[in-house]
Amino acid sequence: MSELFKDLFKKAQYITIPDSIKNLPDSKKKSKEEVSSEPKIVCTKCKKEVAPDKYAVALRVCPHCGAHARLNARDRIAMTVDEGSFEELFSEITSANPLEFEGYTEKVEKLRSQTRLNEAVVTGRARIHGEACMLAVMDSTFMMASMGSAVGEKLTRLFEAATVERLPVVIFTASGGARMHEGTLSLMQMAKVSAAVGLHSDAGLLYITVLCDPTTGGVVASFAMLGDVILSEPKALIGFAGRRVIEGTIGKKLPEDFQSAEFQLEHGFVDAIVPRAELPEKIALIIGLSKGGEAR
Amino acid sequence: MSEKQTVDALTKFTLSRHKDRPGVRDYVSHIFTDVLELHGDRSFGDDPAMYTAIARLEGIPVTVIGHVKGHTVQANIASNFGMAHPEGYRKAMRQMKQAEKFGRPIITFVDTPGADCGVGAEERGQGLAIAENLRDMMGLRVPIISTVIGEGGSGGALGIACANRVLMLENATYSVISPRGFASILWKDPTREKEAAQTLRMTADDLLALGIIDEVIPEPEGGAHLDHIAAADVLKVNILKNLSDLLEKDKEMIYNERYEKFRKMGQYKIIE
């Protein structure tokens, strides 16, 4: 245990603080300059202040209330994989504009330069506590990590490659759902990726999903819920329909914890809620215990 | 044909939801014989928004599945306006697995505004229910033919539409979101519904061009609601034509062709 923490603390130092602060939902209104000149971090959940160095060491988990802040893909990968083990795959894939939706191409291009990502999911090969796997991390700073054709294609290729190489797949999900800008083509990605999940599963291979805040809509109604083992970070929002949509349907307010990770655990849809610091160890444990699968 | 071009996407969307438009039960009674409706998901209950049956299509044993909408307000309340709950999707999957066991092709009729968005649906795992249907339909070794007969509303529609052949009636629509929802989310202006319907490319002709569906089935003059029997006759001929083609193929080919068909969907760019 102490070995594990030592390792994690070491890794935490590689996380670039200003990048992380920039992505906090509450700091959205502030410009980059304001943020970098402001040393304090305010937890989005309990609104209490946290010293940036402490926050980084705690992997951006609030020491007051335990809220797990949203992470971008780069930080998530740094916190999760064995140092130097990540090899990115399919990074050449980005969105087209099949419906010729006004402003979509420009939006994607702007985000590409801002986030230095080509799409809302980063895919590749990695080792987690020594265990080889194919890894995908969705990045909610890129159009709420919504799934369009590019995200669907990258994930499908990842499952297909994992099937050929007989590797487990680990996905950190976070998404607003299907990407509206690509219309029904986005919807079809749900079927495409789910088919690839089935292909990989039929080969007797392991698939772990880690549901992170927020995982919703078409991603919940496809690959996010299809893991052999489904883990979640504490207090993550996980649900099919949007809160406002449901409130509109039933005509009243929903309780605060509705669609939380804890709600999903209670209703039987999540295997375990695992705090961020323990995730790599738990993922490696599950992989180690799941190597006896054979093709159907 | 000239009329076709003058019908805009929003008009088609309205037509696709017309209260007199034939629903799954109307088509079933005209297309199949020896029909036996089967109920329940064997876990929670029976969802009246999802119809499942075994029947014969010109003598061939088949499994029939479809969303249920009513022609009256009362009938619509009884079937939740075609919005299925998780138990509806699980009932459909139970029947589809049984179809595979007994080698029955699966014929589905898609007609829903979307999956139910209520508290019960969330508590019973709406996301999981649809996700499992997508994965498991894609893995079935029997032919599947789906027809969007009215409204193809997002994941709720796709949950019974991962088929070898996806047909669509001329005035049906199929979309990731309603035009109003699209306009509200992307333009913050729900009144731009007409423009949204156009932009979404949700009509049968649009989706054929995008490679999402395989065939557009013509409707009687003015729309299927004006002549249920004529609409059913044309649809039956087209389902049979596709089925006889699929029955020539072996199990693995049925699986592979369906996988490859969906595998190709999507348009993206390669950079560097």
C-alpha cells in the first residue's frame, strides 16, 4: 500500500497545475491570465479553498468534501499508467463535418489548438501497474467528450486491435452523449462501438469501464455500461437522460443524489466505487484475475 | 416524385407522428399469419410500449418486435406513447435470443419518440438495457430486418434497429434528437425547428444518401395514414424480398455482413 502511494505521489508532480485549474467548471468564466495569477483553487462541489500544491498531490480530490474534479485526458493518463508506458494510437483521426453544420469545423479546429488533442477521446496502448492493456480516456474539455464519428471510429479500432492482440480494454468514460452536430451518424456510433465490444468479449477478453463525472446519454446507452467490470469514481454523475429532461417529464425536482455513482451502485449498475488514488491498483488487480478467458 | 421534393423535413417529421399512421399492430395483422403475442421480460414486468410476437411470414416462422403507439390518446397513454422502459428492451432481447435459438429471422418495426426518460427508467437501467441490445443484436446469427415505420427517436429506436437491412418508409424520420431538441441545444432557440429538421438530415432520402439505411419504401399517395392496407402490402413485398435474399446466407455471413455494415458508418478526417 505505502509503495503504491509513494509511486502515485511521485507521478502527481508531473501534473501541470495551470492546465488543470483551467478546466474546472467554476473557473470557466475567468480568463487564463486571471487563473494563472490566482494561486487558490476552489472546489466546485463544496466551494472551499484548497492550496494548489495539496490539490495536485491529492490527484485533484478535494480534501474537504472528497469531490473528484474532472480531469483532462493528459492528466488522467499521467495519473493512471506506468511512467513512459503510454503509446498513443489512432491520433490521426478527427471530426469531419458530414451535415455541413455551420460553425462545427471551426469549433473542432479551435478546440484542437486549445486542448492539443485531435478528438474527445485519447486512445492507445499502456501498462497499468505492470499490466498491458488498451486504454481510452475521454476528455470532457473537448466538446463535453461527445461521441461523433471520430470518437466512434477510434474506440472501434481500439477494441478491434485489442481483440487481435488479445489485450484487455480499459476506458475512462466521461461524456455528454452523442454529438448532435453529426446527427444520426453519431447515433450509429453507438451500434458500431457496441458491436466491437461484443467482438472483443466473444474472444474471451476483459473490458473494464471507469465511469467518471459526467457519463451520460448515448455513451451510457452503449459502451460505458458494457464493461465486464464497471467501476466509478465517487459522486460521478451517471445517467441516461439529462436531469432537466426527467424533471420536465415528471414535473418535479429530483433529489440531489439522483444519477450519482452511489445511486447507480445502490441500483446494481456499478460494481464498485473506487477513489481516484486506488484506481490503477484496482484495475491491475482485475486484469490479473481475468486472464483465463477463451474465445466463444 | 415532384411532390416528394416539396415535402420539407419538418412536414415529414409531423407526418411520421400522425395519429392515424399505421403502427406495429396494424402492419402485423396485414403482413403476418399465425401471430402469437408473447409478454414479459422475465425479470421486472411486461412493457406495453414494446410488442413482441412469433408468427409466420408467407409460411416462414419469424419473431416480430416493435414499438407500440396508439391511434387515440387513451391507447397512447396505455402504451406510453411508444416510449419503452428498460423492461421493454429486455423483453425484445429475450425474444431475439429465442429467435436465434430456433433459427427464426427477426422483423422489427421502429416507431418511437425515444426511450422513456423517467425516474423508473433510470432506476432500472435504461442505458444498460439499450446498450445490451445494441451489443447483442449486433452479435445475433439470424437475419434481422428493421423498418422505421414512423418516428425513429434516437437510442430508443436503435435499441431494436441493429439490423442486416434497415428499411424506412417514405415519410418516416430517424434522428439522434428531435428537431426541437436540436434547435434548443445547439441554437438555444426551439422555434428554429424547421431549419433543425432540415439540418439533421432525418428523412428517409437523406439517411439513404448518408448510408444509414438501405431502402426507402414508398407510401400511398398522401401518406401511409390514408391507406393502411396499401402501405402494408408494399412493405410486405419489400420485407419478403430482403428476407429471401438474407435466407441464402449462412450464419457467419449474416453476422459478418451486419458488423461490416455498421462498421463503415461515420465520416471522419485523417490528419498529419
